Amino acid sequence: RGLLIALEFETNARPLVENLMTLGLLAKDTHGRTIRLTPPLSLTGPQAEAAFRLVQSAVAAWSA
């Protein structure tokens, strides 16, 4: 069991997934434009905030 979170983009999300992996956050691209994140149910607030900061950083670098 766990959580399932998806982020959908207008373009191919694979480069973003690869960037997230280099930052230490594993994600899966699905259907080309969607990124799946599947954290465990035991995810803490600080862990969620850290993951969100990594996603923000990766998106900023990707869209630059």
C-alpha cells in the first residue's frame, strides 16, 4: 500500500524523470507526459516537503 501522486505536463516528461533521478528522487514517466510518484503511506511531512523541493528544482532546471 502507498500513495499515488501524478504530475502531468504538456511535453514529454522523460527528461524530467531522469533529472529527478540524479537528484535522488525516483519517479516513473507514464504515457509520455505524466510522472508518477509513489511514496509510502508512512511518508512524513518533512519528507514530502523535501520531495516537493526536488520536484520544484527539477522542473525549474528542465524549463530553463
